Amino acid sequence: MDIDALRSLLAFVESGSFTRAASQTFRTQSAISAQMKKLQQQAASPLFIKEGRSLQLTPAGQALASYARRIVSLHDQALIEMKNSHATVELRLGCPDDYSISVLPLFAELLQQAVPNLSLRLRAAPSYLLRQSLDCGELDIAILTRSPDSDEGYLLRHDQGVWVSHPQRDLSLQQPIPLALYEADCKFHSSAIAGLDKAERPYRLLATSANHSGLYGMVKQGLAVAAMARSSKGELQELCATTMPPLPAIDIVVALATQPHVACSSTMIKDICEQFRQKDVELEPTLGEAVFN
């Protein structure tokens, strides 16, 4: 089976869309369709079934996707082994700003251990922009936020959205509540607004930003309450869950470009993510109870 066709199949599985799969593999949708048709002929079995307005994998399609992961991984690993190990390896790595302290350092350390002579080019941006950069080949690898029900990428950490405020100043008691939130594309933004509206809690949107340090500074200065991932709250005070509307759980994952860097196979990244989760449990601090009740 053609390795590029198998990559296209995996791109569909990862993205859930032939549109994104075509973008990620730099092909037209008609070219992707032709590849899938050829795979179905070779497999002698339907690989897709229509459910509503979307396509899903049949049992045969799921089995082929499982084989495809292994085939593509072995192919990429062979290229890595053939690469001159003494050459400088430059990787373009994207990471949301709010994970630059809580997630990126440990992941970068494990990546450096796995790739000799590694040189990282880092880019900070929201997850949706990093996905676009992966799709158009501007990044090799990215740390992203996904919904827990998604299969995208390789898991680094389960996390939970929390409300945070100044350690000595519970601004959630003010009327209206001053808010500092990530921009509207962030899941915490929409959940925070919807939750406050449903609870009929008046609020004032003091600031929005794609930059975590900006929101963190607003809260630390005692100007606003914010919604963010628990692993990003740092020294800020987590508010009691009973006083504010609930925020969603998220997963922090690593995703690869569809055309992976020669030194960055899916098998290697999967192993690094497993190491990260093990070390993350060892390093995780004990979370205390929220002070504000």
C-alpha cells in the first residue's frame, strides 16, 4: 500500500475531516478521495460509512488505520536511523503561552534526550493557530489543548478549568464580577460567559487576550477574576467550585505535522509523552483546598 495514501488515511482519522486531511497533506480533496478509493480496492472492503452528514470508519477502516499507524511509524523510524546522528536537528515546536512554564520545559527536556544535537525554534500561539501552522507545514510539532472526547495527538496531561483570583482579594464577590479571559476561540472563554449568564451573575469583561502572562498579571494585580487551566494558575488562588459556575475539563496533547520531521517519528513522540505522564505524576504538587468559600 502507498505510504502517502496511508498518511492521508491517518490525517482523516486525526482531524475527522477530509478538508483538513487535504490541507495537512497538501493535496486536493479529489486527490484524497482517489487515494481512499484505491485503499478500499486494495483492502477489498469498504473503509468508510456515512453517519448523518459525516463519514466514519467501518471496522475494516479502523483495522487498516491501526496497521497504517505502525507502517508509517516504522517507515519514519527507518528514515531517522539513516539520518546522520551528528548533524544539528532543528525542530519547529509550537506551544500555547499558558503552557510555556507548566508543560513545555519537561517536554523539551525529554525531547532533547531523544534527539541528539536538537535545536528548537519555539512559537507561542493559541491552539487553533498552531493547528493551522501544522496543517500548512509551518510547524513540525505542537503542544495543543483538545477536548477529552477527541483522539487528536498524544496525551501529555488531563487538566481542569478553574476560576482564579488574587490570593487576598476575592473579586468574585463584586457586582459585577471583573473578568479577564482568553480570546473568544478559547473553550474557557465561552464556558465562563455561558456559566455566568446561566447563573444570572452580572459580570464585566475587563480584558481579553491570547497571551497568558497578560491575564495572569491582571489577576495577580487584583484587577480581575480569570478562567484558565489548573496547571497554569501558578501562585494565583483557585476559587471554591461552589461559588462560581463549572468550567470544562481539557486534555493537553502533542500533535505532529502530517509530513513529520525526519527526526521526529510518531513512535518516538508517543514514548516521550508516556515518559512525560510518568514524570508528571512524580512532580505534581499536592493541590490544596481553595481558600475562598
